[in-house]
Amino acid sequence: MSVRIAIRTDEVEVPRFEDSLNNLTVSLGREAVFTCVVNDLGSFRVAWLRVDTQTILTIAAHVITKNHRIAVNHSDRRVWFLHIHDVRQSDRGWYMCQLNTDPMKSQTAYLDVVVAREGANVTLRCAAHGVPTPTVVWRKEAGDLLPTANFSDALNNSVSGSVLQLVKVSRLQMGAYLCIASNGVPPSVSKRVMLVVHFPPIMTIQNQLVGAKEGDTIHLDCHSEAFPRSINYWTINDQIISNSDKRFEINAIERGYEVDMRLKIKKVGRSTFGTYSCISKNSLGDTDGTIKLYSLSGKFEEMQYNEVGDFDEAPDVGELEALKRSAAPAHSYPLVFCVALYIVL
């Protein structure tokens, strides 16, 4: 007797990556496109992930993330593209092209977003093709003057050529730049490049010495400039002021890289006199400014406006401090007379 055993084998093609996933370096505001090439995908699926945050961005041709700047498409289910529109600094990091095989296969690549430090030289390049050969003009989107000597018109707000060189850029040059190409055949085309300049915080204060009577309502003001966006807060006598502290009201008005910090003291009292600090921090550094709030008495006010005039010459700081100490009642807080402006670059 003989036994015949028939064995059927179904050979399944296993997907494989053809090329490695390339790292990308993209200017802020432009589009980043990752390309993942997969052979013999069959019934398997391709997914794109953000490695840093462990976020699934897309599966097959469907966008999973709620980020409206993410898109995915493919060519014959072989070449898969991940698009990141209007690239931001927060997009910097590792990205993965993944296959749902067993075991899982993946490739990773890094997205770097280009920004400029204040004082650095920056070169913007724009390539245009067409028949006839197009001419290229650079212009600031807001219409501001361009910081260069190679102007193409009398108004100094555009530059001819595919290369725009900016020397020792400052925060004032931040913004969108347009590369406009035309060859006489309508329409003209343009590309938008966002230039972002990074710099550590600086702080300016107009009044560093403020006097008030008990019961007054007082506003203390500081002006901060920083990019990336700074974290801003207030302290009183080295203690952080909480938003829940009913003695105060904290407000901040942001205008690009500028922030107007305002602290409202609702009702001046013994617990609110002292040294206030407005503090600004970002990834490049930190700075602070101080404001001293002191108590005004009727006797001191009279002396301030009348007795100081008895000097033949303007009194120095030591003389004024001596006057304040002699005029202040025994229970008042120490008074400090100091006028100084510190700007931390």
C-alpha cells in the first residue's frame, strides 16, 4: 500500500522597500514631501507615523490625524507620498513609513525646519523654468523695503534675480517673502517663503520706580520681545504671582514677537508694596525687569515737590534717599530711589 500526500503551497509576495527614506530640510512655511517606495505591496497597507509623538498620520490613502496640513497620495500603490503643508517649527522631528507585515517593516527619516538666528546671513533661492526663460523678482509680501542694495526699482521694494541675500538679519526682517516669476505669458507664478528670525528675550520698562497710596489701583507695565514665543510671568518679592491671586489681574497683549505685559494691582496695600519682576523665557535664554512699588505719604509728596527745589544743584541719589528716610514714618517700608534701564540682549 502506498500513501500519497499532496501539499499545496500558496506563495505570497512579501512587500519590501526599494529605496531608503531620505531626510528633508525645508524652509519654514514651505511644503515637505516624504517619498516611500514599496514593491509587491499586495494586500498589505502603508502607514505614515510621527515618531516623536507616536502619532498615526495616515493609513493607506486615508488621513487619520486631525492636522489639516497633512495629506497622502500614491502612484499605483508603489510610491507613497506624505505631504506636510505650511511647515512649522513644531513639525521638526522623525517620521516613519511603516508596512503592516509580520514582523512589521519600517523606515524613518528626519525633517529639519530652517530658521535663522538674529545676526546671521541668509540666502533665499528661487528657480524658475519656462519658454521664454522667465525673469524672477523678490518682494516682501507686506510691501516693506528689502534690506539689500540690489534693488530693481526706485521704491527699493523688489529685487531682481533668483537669489536674495540678506546680511545680518534682524527681527525686523521677519515675514513672508515672495519669489515671482514671469516670462510675458500670463499668468505670473509665485512661491512664498517664510523667514523666521530667532533671538533671546529682551525686556524694556519705562517706569522702574512707582509710588502709590494705600487703596490706589496701579498698573505696572513691561515690554518683552522674543522668538520663539516666550513664557512670561510676574513675581513679587521673588514669589511667582498666580492668576488666582485676587490682589492682581494679569494681562498680556501679543503682537508677533512683541508682548506687552501688564499687572494690575486692584487695591494697593501693605502686602503689595515691594519689588516686582516681569520675566520672559524662551529656548534661547531669559531676561527680567524690576519695578519697585513704594508707599507715598502726604508728607513725602510735599517734600518731593517743594523741598527738593531748595538745593543749589540737583541732589544726588544719596541725598534723596536720606530725605526719604527722614520723611518716612517708622512703620513704613524702606524706600529706594533708583532709575536704571537694563536691556538684556
